[in-house]
Amino acid sequence: NPYDTSPSPSTANHSKPNQPSQNQPNNYSQHWGTKQVQLRLEELEGYNIVRAIAVSEVSVERVAGRDTKSYFGVLLDDNNRKPICRLHFNRRQKFLGLLDVEKVETRIPIDTTADIYRYAEQIREAVRRFL
């Protein structure tokens, strides 16, 4: 029957290599829980805020992000020797990490990603240090 949608005996219970079967969860749900997805979105939002601030000093292409286990680093020229700031969003309390000339980090508690705008001048100063 050409309108029969049930699997034929030759294709039933066989999945192609590199394709998830219908019984297995897809990679997204396997590796990304709801908390992790929320965390990633907040990190991305924070990163974009820092980029928007830094663009007054350098072109946006020069501002890069790098994720680590403990924080999301915002770097100039994708160079870990040129850190602009760090976003510590892995805990209940979020922190913006600002680094001084000696690269000593000061963690500032923030409630929302929008609080990053309060530290715009410190972020600009961090960028200018590497120019």
C-alpha cells in the first residue's frame, strides 16, 4: 500500500549511523539542562553589553568571549593576556570581575546583566590599557 506509513520490515528498528534513534534524547537535551541554557543566555547578554560598552574604544570585532568552567571571559583580540572583564554567572549571586593594571580581579556583585552598564567607565579603562 503506497499510503501505509508503518515501517517496512527492512527498515524497522534500524537507524542510520550518526543519526539519533527516536528512543534516544537528542544532544541538546542530553547536554543542556534548563539551568545551563539560562546561564548561557545570561552570559551572552552580559558579553553583548560589554561589547556595546567597549565599542567606544575599539571595533566590535576586537572584543571576544571565551567560556571557562568558572567564568566567561571577555578579551581584547581574543588574547587571554588582554582581559577586559570576567562574568561570573555560575552561582546564585552573579559577579562582574574587573581587573586592575596588575590583573588582580575585583568581583562586584550584580543582580542583573543590566547592572554591567554601571561599570562602563571601568570597562573602557580596561580596554584602553591594551591599546
